[in-house]
Amino acid sequence: MAAQRKVRSDKYTELVNAGLGRDLAKRLGLPQPAVLRRWTPGAPLVQGPILVVGHSDGADAVATALLSWGQDVRRHATPKEKVGAVVLVLDELAHPDQLSGPLLEVGAALRDLNRNGRVVSISRQPGAGDAPETAAARNAVDGIMRSLAKELRAGATANGVLLGGGTAVNAPSALSALRFFLSARSAFVDGQFLTASSDGSPATPDWDRPLDARVAVVTGAARGIGAAIARTLARDGAKVIAVDVPAAGDRLAAVANEIHGTALQLDITATEAGARILDHAAQRHGRLDIVVHNAGITRDRLLANMDPARWDSVIAVNIGAQLRMNQAFLASSHFADHPRIISVSSTSGIAGNRGQTNYAASKAGVIGMVRSTAPLLAERGGTVNAVAPGFIETAMTAKIPFATREVARRLNSLQQGGQPEDVAEAIAYFASEASAGVTANILRVCGQNLVGQ
Amino acid sequence: MAAQRKVRSDKYTELVNAGLGRDLAKRLGLPQPAVLRRWTPGAPLVQGPILVVGHSDGADAVATALLSWGQDVRRHATPKEKVGAVVLVLDELAHPDQLSGPLLEVGAALRDLNRNGRVVSISRQPGAGDAPETAAARNAVDGIMRSLAKELRAGATANGVLLGGGTAVNAPSALSALRFFLSARSAFVDGQFLTASSDGSPATPDWDRPLDARVAVVTGAARGIGAAIARTLARDGAKVIAVDVPAAGDRLAAVANEIHGTALQLDITATEAGARILDHAAQRHGRLDIVVHNAGITRDRLLANMDPARWDSVIAVNIGAQLRMNQAFLASSHFADHPRIISVSSTSGIAGNRGQTNYAASKAGVIGMVRSTAPLLAERGGTVNAVAPGFIETAMTAKIPFATREVARRLNSLQQGGQPEDVAEAIAYFASEASAGVTANILRVCGQNLVGQ
């Protein structure tokens, strides 16, 4: 499937990464965002050996898993050898005093981390029954990785896998999260955590076509992030039903044709939207496996100047439609084989945003919906998660005035906007078989954007 | 007790709030941070009538409670009448469609909100058993209030009370949180939520001396935020034991004398630190009621350049000492009468910070500790909470180079740094009798600083 497109980087990033522009930026102390490595099927997982730090049995188990993936693994830093990634295994952490040794070992290895390198921690999620010192140590990892992500340069990222409940350190769900963070699929994910809340499924996926033969629907697929999602799911092997409003019919048909999928013109706020998607999927494929709720609108206005039309339309499209469609999907026998739902939220739904009370309400609403829908999906072996994009380079953000856009896209640890493909890769990760056991996550795809709660 | 000091505002804020400076800032479109109203005993709760928006029985109950506090309450906006606060009661929210009416009513009222006004929501915390549409609606409030906080100007703030479990909308714990947000005590708290996880105690406190006769210990009390905490707890009626290292003995004695408390020179990392505090408290007062873990240090360095001494000392002082002292306190019969523990965390412990992996580890560790210690305090009718200060104007932050400091202090919705007293007021709130039922909260005191997860 030749759906892979040349990844665009913004002009500034191109300028400061070659020739005179690079020299000039260095001399003037200007931001020098790196050109991020993006994933393509068949490319190596990381660029260089992987150093596994940690002395628990869990660290050995992780090293074994990495070897089974054909990776070059080190258990101790080799002087002057560059590494592609550092994996920090802290599964037995019981007191903050135990952080010192492994963290100083990571620190020493950072000088030898390759461009676009990776640091990934694996540790246990703090839980209600933890002793105070254990909970302190476990939560300390959060502060460490978010700080480290702000220190790394040259396209390198720092993220963490959290083992929920009794999840084993080398459970399929934990390893799939580790693999996502190590890979170039997570290029624009930085300073974030994924929780593997149960062990997941032991099936070994085809890592180059993890969605083979799965049937996926993507709303808002005619352009931007939605089109990128459709292309990425198709690249990963899925049969894609591309949904958008009738007014976007031509673009929608073009996307569907390009990826050998089908187009379905639909107003997602219509009462029968869920039923129509199910009918389409059942007739064509006999099933529906993956739902991506991507369609969304903005109608910005300060709350003091808000009107009912702006408020209601944003709520109806961005959250009301998802709630109604999910009800239809969950009532259907065609959506029953370890299904996946992935919603697109937004950093505005987490941090709020001036002029966007309605939009932030809808995107925070998505987060509430995802968390409470997880038990309903678990009943049928499925998962539901959300991605929260930050500043993504799309036709929509291209309309933002230059100066505002320049500031917005530099306000993250990677000092650049993300690509629609970055959001799509995170969604494809949640959609894959390997991510069973990874549910109720809200994953920011934002380059560690400054904005937060 | 004449411990109240003149609140400093930074020079820029003074400049743009009077005469020529004000006109100039307006013309140039420069930030015009408001001079925030701070609390003094006896001052009115809010400046103007309080508009209660919402049509549930809960809204009526909240209005009744406000009347019982002697407030001037409106159930409908009166044309052209200025209001001091808007309270938005959404306790019966069950679907995102129900947000439109009350939020548009709030929006219309914003034009008549006084300077230093308040918008406070009261809604239910999303829970595991919620239906998806209920969870969506409840979590939508989070996005709304955080957005609204970014829209308000002139020192006005927007915050929310979350009712956990079956907490009643007019439970003492919910009303105490509402009162804190309405009052000038919360001047630098913006875009935040407090969870009232149980009803709390029905005792009616003396709102001007809520800590009367309670015995409090404050670590790191010789200066800065710690000294402000000691003064504020004393102003609220507490008998304060001021703790700091021997090297700060003179300053410590001065603070203790000023507030008619006692000084205790102590290295908090010593094994016997907890026992010595308990002995001191038992001998002087026969009891210990309130513990404020404020003492903390920074030893900044990129992780790549970190050394064991820097790492270990920060962990030992900022988290190790708190864990060990809490063990001693919780084992003591002198710390048994609905006790309170309040720890000082940091926005760096939530968002991470470049050069502060060790500090962020310790401050994130504090958050983990607080959450897991809550059940241990609940057993004896107590609570444990943390405050997470953002940029606060202290001798420490005054050393930051001018340009960096100017940027840092404007990067929040109130466009200014907070005062040590603002952190102290939040701690006094958690310490008070009225806050029974408010536990395991991490309250940011940061003016809605941009930095987040």
C-alpha cells in the first residue's frame, strides 16, 4: 500500500537543519528543532544498541524480550559506544532512596545517546494500597521522566510504561507500549506515560502489518488528521471505512480510493449514524473491529460572548455524536471481537484554552467518556483510549497568523509542531492486537507541550 | 496577632496599575496584571452579591448556605447590577447536553463581574461506575472551568468544587471548599479543583480564627514560604512550633517570637526528627494537630551531569524526611485528634522541569505519598493534602536573572508571581476544622501557570 507520504517539516525546522541556517541558528542561540525520524514499515526499531538499566529479574526479562525482537542489547554501558535507546526498568521500586543508582546510570549514558534516541522507563503505577514510601517512589518516576523529556535534545524523547495492578513487566501489553515508545511511531510523543492495566494477549503480531484484516471506521476522514489516520490504518493492514459529511464527498472518495477503502457520507450527529456505519461494515466485511472518533469542529468565542448555536454544535459533534454512536456499536453483535474504540481529544480538553469553553468541554467530555466506557469494552475483550493532540501542522493550523503560529509550535520540548501522521501512529498503536490490556489511557501527542492543568 | 504584613506586588504590576503606566500599558497592549485582593480577618467574603446559577435542589441548598453566611444572594441576574461572584451548581448533571443552559447564563453574567470576582462551580467528580454520558458531562466541567479561568481578567478567578462519592452539595466539606474559592484566601489559585470526598464535620467554625487552639509544626519556617505559613497559621489561631536547621537559628527565633510560637532547631533528615518534634509538642502543648512539611532544597543539574551528592540530598530532605517523620507522627497518641498533614509539593513535581530530575522526583514523590497516606489519616479522622506552588515571589526567585524571571512570572492566567502568603492561605485552609472530608488533594497555587503534564 503506497499510502506513505513525504513527511513535511515546517520551513523554519528545514532552515536550521542545514548549511548556513544551521550555523546561524547555533550562533544566535535560536531554537534548533531536530528533524524527527518517522516510522516506515521494515525500518529498524531503534538506531543503535539498547541499554537496559536495572538489576531486577524484570530487567532481565525485558532484555530477553528485546533480544527476541532482534535488538542489540547492552546490560552495561560500553565506553564511547553510542546507543539508540535506554530502557530503565524500575519494577521493584519500593522507596525513593532506590532511585539514585539507576538514575545516575541513565544520566551517565545520556552523553552517548544517538539523535532521535529514546529513554523509556518501566515502573509500577502507584495504587491505593501502596505503602507511602512505595507510592512516593513510584510517583517519583513521573517527575523524573517529565523532567528528563525537557532535557533531551536532537529529537530524543523520554516516556514511561506504567504497570497497572498485577501486570507483569514483560506482559504483552507492557512490551507493546515499550515498543511503541522505542519506535519512530512515537516521534511526537514526549514526557508521557502509557498504562498497561492487564497482561493482554500473548499472540505475536506482525509488527509491520499489525492491523491485518481488521475493519476500521474513521470519522472526519476527508482531510487533515482524519485522512492521515485512514492512511495509517490502511498501511498497517486494516480495511478502512472513511466517513465524512456529504459536503466533503469528493475529498472523501479520493482518500478512500487511495487506500482501497470505502467511503460513507454521513452526518455523525444524525440519530441513525451508528446504525448506518454498522450496516455498511456488516454488508462489506461482516464485522466492525476498530472505531476512530476523529470528526470534530471548533466554534471559538469567549464565554461572555457565547451563543447557543456555537455552544450546542460543538457539543453535538464532538461528544454527543460519539456517545450515541458508541451505544449503537456496543449493542451490536458485529462489534464483538475484541473491538477497539479510539477517540481524538485535545490538549485543550486537559488544560483548557481561552475562547474554547465549548470545545474544551467537549474534549474533556471525551476523556470522561473514555474512562467510563472502558469497563463496557472490557466485557468483550476490547479497549477504549483517547489521544490528545497538541499543535499539529494541518490546513487548519496553517491559517493561524504567522507570529502566533510560530510561538505555538515552539512551546513544546521538541520545539516544533507535530504531523497528522504522528496522531495517526498513536491511534494505530491503540488499535493493534498487541495493545490488548492497554485501556482507558489518554495519550498526549504534543511533543510535551507546555500547557497543562 | 499582628502578623499580617503588607503584601508586596512586583514593580511591573505596580507600574501598570496607576497613572501614566496604566495608560501606556493599555496603548501598547502590554500585560496588565491586576493587584489581587488578599484576605484579612473580618473582611467581607466577596465584593458584591453572589449569583447562584442552576435549577436543582442542590442550587437552592447552596443559596441557603450562602444566605446563612450573611451573603447577598441572587437566583437570577439583575440587569446592570455588578456581582462579586457567580456560583454554578451542576450537581445533577447527567448528559453534556445539559451544560448549555447554565453555561450561557454564566457567560451573560460575566460582563457584570466585579474586579477580583469569583466563578466557582460545584459538580460531581466523575467516578468508575458512571454511565458514559454522565462521566462525559461531569468531566466536561473540568475543561470549561480551566478555559474560563484563562478568559477572566482583572484578578477574577474560576475554580471548582468536586463532590466525591456521595458527598452532599451542601455538606460542610463542600461548603468549606466553596468558601475558600470565593474568599480572597484563594487569590492566586486559578483554574483548579478541590475534591470533597466525604461530608466532613458539621461543626460551625469561627471563620476568622479557624485554627484556634490547634497545635501546628512548620518545617523550614525561618524564611520565605515557611515563615509565611507560620505567620498565617498563627493569625488563624494556631500555636506554632517553627522548625528549621540550626544554621538558621536567629531568623527562626525571630519568626517564632513574632508569632508567639516556639522555635525548634532540627535537621529534619535526622532519624529522631519526628520524635523530637513530638516531644517538643507534647511537653509544651500536650498534643500535635497540624504538620506542615514545607522544608525543601534544590540542587539543580541536568541528569547527564548529575552527581550522587546532589541527587541524594534532594531526595533525603524533600521526601525521605517527610516519610520518616510521618511514620513517627502516625505511631504517636499525641497526633490523634483529627490531625492534619499538609505537604508542599511543586508544579515541577507535576509537570517536570529541565535541570530538576531530582527535585521533580522528590516533589512528585510527595504527591504519591499524600495519596497513599490518606487512608492512614482517615482512620483517625484526619486528612493529608499537598499544595503545589508555581512561581512565588521569594528571596530565592528574586535571584533568577531579570528576563527569565519576568517571563516566568507572567506565564500564568493572573500574569504575576504569587506571594508566600498565597501558599500559606491554601495550607491554612487544609488545616482548618471545616476542611474535614477534604483529603488527598493536590492543590496548585500557581495562578494557573501554563506548565502541566
